[in-house]
Amino acid sequence: MITTQIESFIHRFFEDPNKITLSHIQQPGHTYGKVAPWIEQLRGSKSAILPYWNKKSSSITWFAIAFNKQDLQVLQEDWRSFLGSTYAKVENISSPSDQPEYLLVEKLSSGNYFAFSGDDRNIIRQLQFMYILKNKRPARTTEVLPTLDRVLRDFDLALQAKERNDADKLLIKLERQYQLDSRNILFLRLKVLATFDCWHEILNMPRMKDLLQMRRPWSVTETLLQAVYKQKLASYEINPTLLIERFQEKIYPEFASLFRYQAQRNTKPEVLKIFMLYALTESQGRPWIKDLEQQIKGTDLEPIYQYWNSQLTQRAPVTVETSIDQTIQQLIAQSEYSSAFELLKGLPASKETVASMVKCAFELQTLDTSYRALQAVDSLGTEDQQSLQTNRWFKFAMEHLKGDGKYYRVPTNWLEWIDNLALNSAHSNVEFVRRGATEWNIREWIRYPDTLKNWIEKWESLANDVDYEEILNNSIPYLLENLKQDECWNHIEWQPLHRLLFYHLADHTKGDHSDLIIISELGIVLARQELSKDESMVIQTLRDLWNNFGNPQFVDWIVAWFEQSESRSSLDRYSRVKLFIEVDRRIPAHRAQDRWKTIKLNQFCHGWEQWFDWLMGFGSDRQLVKEVKPMTDNMYWAEISVETIRQLTETITTVALDSTHPDEAIIAIGHIGLLIDQMNSALVMQNSKFVSLYQALIDLIIASSECNGPTLHNLVLLSNSVLYFRPLDRDKLWQDIRDWLEVSPNSMMAADVFELIELFLDYGIAGDEIKQIWDEWSYQISSSGTSTAQLDYIIRLGKRCAGSHDTIQNLLTRFQSKDPVDPIATVPVETVSIFTLRPGPAERVVKEITNRNPNLKIRICAETKMSKQVEVCAKSDLVVIVTSCLTHAIFYGISPLIQGTTLYPRSPGESAILDCLEHYASSLN
């Protein structure tokens, strides 16, 4: 089953009108969280049991889903064993059209399901028990060896993916388990060496002499010719005279057997060059030379060929004194089968001519010569054909040319191959494409309108038939190999074929690393093209592959996709980010660390505006955003544009005030503390252009979070900033906070509550408005341990807001009974400076401290820009910097001037500054 289809089913099944959602199931401790293992089992294309609670129904319908009749039978037996009539009863399935859940399940399972209902609590318990026991039971499986074609397919894909270790392992497997003969193993080993440019090793193989003499496919000959040219001739190209001389005297005598073949259409440049040398020296007048000259015409090789030809000394013309038949027989005797075959093609069909053509085709082992030889046989009369068939060697050769006798017509291109395949699904089809990958000209597909489209339609039609599935899958490496022989293979004209290869490989892979590398490569090609309709599906497919087969030890394939696909505006950015998050949470720190870090910085250096944008755009996958902490290393808050702040503010306001986004609000609240900490650290809490953002954050906290220590502290910081710029908003802001502050008084939150009271008193809220809260919280504090300075501060607040007389008297009694030892009185400094833009609390601190230590000289600096006064204050013995109530310019301006000790209160309130000074003084004593 295609994983993308299953994932789509899961999201649609657990959305409205199903009361049970994925967020319920993923929530820790939730009743339906026990269903989660069954969902994961379904993702693995295994049978599962899932609940559906339709809003129109008063009870849950449970669906037991399988993917075939055999699995359904097993699921029914398990259901009877663990549930049965004791806890549930099977419903009559009629797939009513007005119930979408039945239609969804019917489509996914192809009818292999049943529905039941009953005691839901017991059903959940029994299903959990059933899942645990079934997964503890050892799996009873019998290993079935993959077919030879499948192993060869994996081997060739490993080579295309440049995975040497995988290719070597598969080669050993082919030799030991499939008992390929030494000749074929030698050919495959040669292919491995050529893939990794081990040309020296090829020419020094122990069996090189045997290799030169044996009958071999053109691809093997091509590899050997390529090795000869690269190792023995390439270095002489700068001197054509020496090059030609070396070929004549050294190379041709040693490797003459390689030239019995004719260079094919799609051959490598080095092979064409060596045939050019052969045509200019040893093979004058041969009929295949015209084909060679036509093949290099208009290419970079044509001027080279002409230049080499001009460097040859004048040669005597070749005269042919023998008859054509004698010439053919001489060429065959000299093993020059290509030249002989070219002459035979022009002769009338006769028993002798056809027998010679079959012999040449058998030796050359190309599909084109096989096809022409079989045509020639067909042109003979019945009597002549029967006469030839009496020859045992001829009969053997004919069976070889036909593909084990299962086909009459040998395909000469991909179009004929797929037409043949539709007539007969024999496995010899794979052998044809294996050979055709190096012989067929794939550009024929795009020479004529609709040829490629029609071919893909035929492929997709056959792909839906199980009889052809394995053949098509095993043919993929050779289709890709043939495609890559076109130097423009990754251009958009081939996009339909890119899609076919990408999705077919993704749907049929078993997770082999080589498969994933090739899929990634095709994904990169698709990402670089102007995709319009299936860009999300490409990325979703990669997500499925990563979730199903992603191995933390092998991450290069997915890292390469991010590196090379680039972040284009045409790509579905949400899907791309989802994939990034999926990979990021599983990729080990030690694997591709530098490469992955670069990807993060270059492509996903997201600030808060992007984070909220993702939150709103991720839909059902919004839970992924929980795992992301916005990367703000490169986010300069002081330089951020007003437009960006506006967009961020609008998004946060939408999350806070729009009731249709409850899940987004909950996730956002979990990150608000980090956002405020970063803004506080960046010293922008007193920046006027952020004031709307502060208000939006306050609205989000009040609307979506519970009152606790961290949220209350954040609220204090934000309220301080809003009131600094918008003092007239005090009444509405106080009203909102007072309604939100419905929590039992406790010592953990008391400091922030009293600081909030102080803040609103400073901005003019009447004491009568605040008195009730002070009474409730001070009464709680009166019965708990509190320092002398804190008691004094709370008492003064109570007097300012006309708090309860009895509570104030009780606090005064406790205050007077405290230890008279005051660390402030003996602090060994002379000058103290307090930097804050809210001077009211600082002035009260000065009054309190000087009463306790008259020797201290305390200055308050409320400047927003650097000045002489600021410089003088910065040189005090003790400097108190209220970072949450200070400008960026002052903080960085005074930092290099400070010579004494620096203190940083938690907030700009009187209590926070006093606590900071008290702790400092106590530490000195």
C-alpha cells in the first residue's frame, strides 16, 4: 500500500465529523491515546483497529481494517479471541453514502474490513491487551529470496547511486546465492570497476586474456575500450602523430579482438575516439565507417577526427579484388563481425546470407543486429527456414537472439519493448532493457509529439497489473541509465519521465540506501523545475520515505536534497519546512553536522514572524511547530522593520482573539516565554515600534494561558512596556489582568503580583481598584516566611492602596520582630547608580536605602541617549541596570565605561531592585 495514501486516510478519518481527533490521540494521558500504536501499525501497511465517533451518533463505531482477505481473516480471529460477543457486536455493513467514514475505510481496504461497537471502555482495554500480546509473539516468517532480476536491479541502482559497498555485497550475493557463472560475474565486476573509474585495475585483471577472447556483450567491450583509451592513449592526444603511431604499433595488435564490434549510437566519447583511430589506420574502406562519421558529425569529435586524418601520411587506396561473398567470409574469419554484418545487410536474403547474419548477430550480441537477423530469417521461405533449423548450433543461436524463444520480435527501442511487454510478461523483457540501456536512443521519444506521453500512459496502465509490476520495477535502473545518456536528461522536457521514475521508485522501494539516493536525485531535478501541481506531493513523498526508511546512520540522501533543491518560491514552503522538522528531530548531531547546520542557517534561519506563519499554515501538522525553536542568532531585533513587526503583531492577534485557532494558541503559549526572553535580552522592551506587539502578546497570554509564575512574570514585563508608551490604556489593561488573575494566592507568585500592583499604582489606578487583590495576597503572605525588606515593601504598598488595617497591623508586628541586622547598613561602597526609564520605583528604593545607610550616594539615570550625566553614573562603585526598562543605546554605551560591580534586577519594580541590592549586600557579609 502506498504510504501517502495511508497518511491521507489517517488525517481524513480523524477530522470532522469524527469527535476523536489526532490531537486527542497524541495528547499524553488521554483515553484515546491508547489507540496511537494501532495508527502506527496502519502506517506500516498492517491491519489496525480505529475508533470513529460521528457527531451525529451517540456511540463509537470501531473499524477493523485489513489490506487483503488473508489478513482480514487473521484480524477476525483475533477479534473473536480478545473481544467477541462479550464486549462488542459486529455491525451490518452497507456502506451508507451519508456516512463518510464507511466510504473512506472501504476505499482504503478494498472491502477488507468490518465494523463493530460495544462497551468502549472495555474495548480500549482489550485492544491494548491484544496489541501488546500480538507484538510480543515472535514473527513466523519464511525468507523468500528475491528474484535474480530484482537483485540485478538493486545492483545496478547501487552503481548509479555510487554506493560501492552495496554493489560489492550484492555481487557476492549473486555469486553465492544465485550461482551465476564466472563469466557473468566477471562482466559484473568489470562494471563495478568502470563505475568507480578504476581503469588501471580493469587492464590488470588476472583474466584479461580470457576476457579479450570470449564472446561478450557490447557493454563489456565498450568498458574495455574505454579503459584502453584512458590508460594507454589519452596522454598522447596532444601529439596526433605519436597517438596514431602508438595505436598502430602497440594498441591494435594487443586489443584487436575488441574491434570486431561496431561502435553503438550512445557510446562514450573515448570509445568513439578509439574507433576513429581504427577507421583512420587499420580499417580503411569498411562499411561501418560511414555510420561512425555520421555519428560524430556536428559534435566536438568531428574537428578532432579531421585533424587526425590530416596528420596521416598519404596512404595507397584500398582495392578490393575479391567478391562480396569472399570478403564477408574473410571478415568473419578475422572476427570482424560488425563489418561483415554491414555488408550482409545489403545482400538479398538466402540461406547462406541469413546463416552468416545469425552468426554475426550471435557474436555481436546487440539488440539491433539480433532484430535484423531475425527479420532476415523471417524473409526466407518455410522450406529454407526448416532446413536451417535442422542445424543444432543455428537453433541455439536463434533461441538466444529471441530471448529464450519467448519472443518473435526483438525490441529495438523502448516503444517496441513496452508493446511487446503488453503481449507477454515473460522475465526476458528485463534482459532486453538491460542491453537496450546502452544501445537505444532515448531522444526518439521527444522527436515526435505525444510519443513520450503515450509511452508513459502505457507504462502506468501496465503498472496497475500485478503481472507486470515486478518487471517494470526491475526495469527502472536501465530506463534511468538510458535517460542519463542524454546530456540534457534533467531538463524540463523530460519532466513527465522524471515524475514517473520518482514516484515508481518511491512506491516500490524497500528502503535500500541506493534507492533513496536515486529518489533524492530525481527529487532534486523535480525541485529545480517549475513545478505547479504536484510539488507538495514530491515533498510529502520524501517525508514518507524518511519516516518509513530514514536511518540516522545514512542521511546523505535527504541532506543532499535540501542542499541541491534550494528553496524556490514555487515550492510549497510549508511542506518543505515540515520535511525539515521531521529530519531535524531525528538526524544525529555527529552525522553530516556541518552540512546540516549550513542548511539550517541558509534555508531555515527563521525568526518569530516565520514561526507564527508556519503555525498558522501547517494545518493538521501544527503539532510539528512545537518542536521548533526559532533560530534568532541572526535576528537583530533593534533593526527589524516596522512592516515585519506589523505582520508578526497581526498574526499573534489572530491567534489570541480568533476562537477558530485554539490549538495554535496553545502551541504559541508554550513559546511566548522564549520570545519575551529574547526581546528582553535584545533590549527592545522600551522600543516604541514594538508596543503593538507587546499588547498582542498580552492579549495572547490572557486569552489562552493559565495564570502561573512564568506567564505572570512575562505579563509584568509586557505591561511595564505598554504603559510606558500608552499610559492612558491603564484602565482597560488593569481590567483584563484583574479578571485573568483568578488564582489562589501563593508565595511563588506573590512577588510578581505585588510588582503588578505597584506598576498600576504608579500609573494612576485608584487604590480602591487594587485594594481587594492586595488584601487577598498580603493575607496569605502574612502567614508565610518573608524577608524584612519584603515585608516593609508590602506594608508600604498596602498603605498606598488603603489595604486592610488589620492585615497591615499584622505585617507591622512581624516586621518589628524581625532580626535587626541589616546588610545594607554596612555595604562597603560609596556610590550607586540605577539605570531605568521608570524612575518612580527607583526613587522609592533610594529613599528606603538612604534611610538604612545614609553614607550611600545613589543616583538615578533615566536618560535614553548617551550624555555626560550617563558617563558619570556609569563610573559608580555599584551599577544597577534594569535591562527590561532601558534603551539599546544606553546599555551598549555604558558597558565599556563600567568599572565597578554590575547588578541586573529581574524587573523595573521597587521590590525587584531592592531584592537585587539586598542579595548583593548579604553576599558581602
